[in-house]
Amino acid sequence: MNDTPHKILLVDDDRDLLRLLSIRLNAAGYQVATAESGDKAMALLASSWPQLVITDLRMEGMDGMTLFDAIRKSSATLPVIILTAHGSIPEAVAATRLGVFAFLTKPFDSKLLLEQIEKALHLSGAPPQNGDANGEPTAWRSAIVTRSPVMEDLLLQAKLVAAGDASVFIHGESGSGKELLARAIHLASPRRDKPFIAINCGAIPEALLESELFGHTKGSFTGATQDYQGLFQAAHQGTLFLDEIGDMPSALQVKLLRVLQEKQVRPVGTTRSVAVDARIVSATHRDPAEEMATGKFREDLFYRLNVVTLEIPALCARREDIPLLAMHFLAGLAQKYDKKIKGFSPEAMELLVGAAWPGNVRQLLNVVEQTIALCTTSIISTALVQKALRDKPERIPALVEARRQFEREYLAQLLKITAGNVTQAALLARRNRTEFYRLLSRHELDPALFKPHL
């Protein structure tokens, strides 16, 4: 059984109410984090992701609706319940239309609040407190190692879409884990006990791809020594994962579209059609809009495949996962190589966290394996990591440097928007002209350079 409680973030500038609510929710079996302001709540959300946010509406600084808007920018599925002592029907209607899960007026009924919490967690796809029928509510995603809020939100979306039968289109860079996500969707779906079949459309020659997908009869072409049912039939009642769908030849795209529309395949060498029932998950690292604009990918096929889109972030966009993944890979590979390696030196881990990772998680796995293969001590050194990376690590800037860079880029953007008009730029920045000129001077930005040349 899974005893991990659901995580709830409480946000209220009333400390007494915050304490009372925490006691009640802890007693109900929930894990509670608290924040006394919207800003503190956003700081907590940057480091750990709850499954529900309950916030007061009226707070100093960032109010409840502003906090809700900020949450929506990073997560479309995290449910938010708003509490207020100043509630009104128009406010409640407006809030729920924007996507707030529930709007409760203080003093609220504890039983009603707990009912709303359970409903929000259930509808958001959060696993039951006491485990599912198999006692393993997170088994479907166990192959995906993460503590990134962005990834947690992606997995929540994946769990929601898995319950239905809609086609899913996964977009992400090479090596980011598209097949792992596709398999997780399959394992979370009602088709979990049926086959999961994966094929890389860019790795098979065009002449063979059609028969690989749709099957062929004996003697239909040179080398066809026996009947072959094809991957669509092999995935019947299960899930077919079409990886790198953007590499599929144009002629085959037409045939695939027909199969998706008619739910039948016609093996090469026969006029007989066979009914198939497979959930389609497809993926690509290419830009679909660009591929369609250049005519390399059919729009009608794309919209047939792209009922729901899931975007996997690159590893460099979730660096908090790098130490977790590195240690996860180390544990398995050290056993494979029969080596007693405890971990990475602090400097080596700093190199890993700061690297560019153009090859994403797949590259990280490769780097960890190289270091383990060459390691002769219990700790992996900086030199081994540097050798495996083969490129200059991307240094994470110091806070002062990062702030200065942001300020410079922000000021330059304002000058571009206003065509070098300092008065307008200062108004946009909500600063007086004197202070704005000082900022420009600090960064050696000349407004004249941004004025249009006549």
C-alpha cells in the first residue's frame, strides 16, 4: 500500500487561521505546507509541487486571484480552492470561469471543505490516499525519475489523458524521454494489460516501414518468406508508439491517415483489410509547425495525431533533476559494473548540474556510465566527469551576475519597445526619468542607438 499523503499548500496572511487549517488537514491525513503570502507561496512552488493549493482571496501584496494566475502560467492542471471572508456571487462566478476549482466563503464548513478537497484531488488525477486496487498508485510512472515541478505537472496531464482514448502527441528534444512518457501513459490507461509497441519511424528504411507497420503476406516482395502481421495488429487493444513521426515519408503519411480514419490496415500484398484497435501515441523532436509549413508533414495527419499535446522540457530546463537522475543511474550502473561507488565529488556534481546537455537525459546516462567504467575509487572525480562531457560546462551565474544580466536585457527591451524614448520607457518600468537614466548609465545603454534611423 502507498502511505504517501497528498500534499496541500495553504496560503493565508492570517496566521491563526493558517495554524487551525493546518491542524485540521493534518488530522485528515494530508501533508501540509503553509505560506503567509502569495510571494512565499510562489517560492515554495519553485522547490516542491503540491497536488492542491488552498488560498485566501484578500491578502497584502499578491492576492489569491493573482496567485492563481501565476500558478496557471506554470501549471494548467494544479487545482486551486479560494477562501474568502468577503465572498460574493459575482466574484465566485468570475473565479470559477477562470478555472478556480472552488470558491468557499469564511467561516466555512469543515466537512464541505474536506469534500471539495477530495473532489479536487480526484478530478485532478491524484492517486487515492490509500493506494489503488493494486496497492501501487504510482507504478505507472515509476520509470520517470523527477522532482521538477514542471515534470510533475506534465505527469499529472499524462495521467488525466491516459484515462481516455485520445491520440497523444509528445514533443521534446532527442533524449528527453519521449518513449518513457508514452509507456507511462499506456501503463496508466485501461489498456495497460495489452501490448505496448514502439517503433522509431526514422530508423527503418522507407521500403520496409510500410510492411513493418501494416504487415505483409508471404511472397509480396523479395525476402517476404512468410506472412507478417505488422505492428498495428501486434498492438491490437494496446498502445502503438510512433516515435519520430516527423521522419515518416510523405507517401506513407497518406496511408497512415487512412488507417487512423478507417481503423483498418491492409497488409502489403493483399486486398484484404484487417480491423485494428490501437491507441496512438506519437512523438517528434522536430517543430511540427515548421514541418507543415514546408510541406514535409501533412496537416490533416498532424491534427488526427495531435488531439492532446504534451511538451517534455529539456534537461537544462529542469536542472534540479540532474543530481537525482545522476545518482539513480549510478546506483544501477555501479551494480552492473560490480563497483562500489558511493557518489560524485561536490565539484563533479557541480559540473554535471552546469553542463549544457544537448543530448538531454540520454546524454546524462551516457556520461554517468563512462565515469563509472573508468572510475577506480569510491567517488567519481571532476576529471572523469570533464572527460566524459567533452565540452565546456555551462556555468550557472552568481545571483548578482544573473540579476545584472536580467536588468540589462530588461532595459534594452524597453528601449526597443519605445524606440529609444526614455520618458515612455521609464513609465513602462514605473521609474522616474532620473532613476531610469542612472540605470541606463550603469549598463552603458545609449537610448540613441534604439531610435529609428531615418
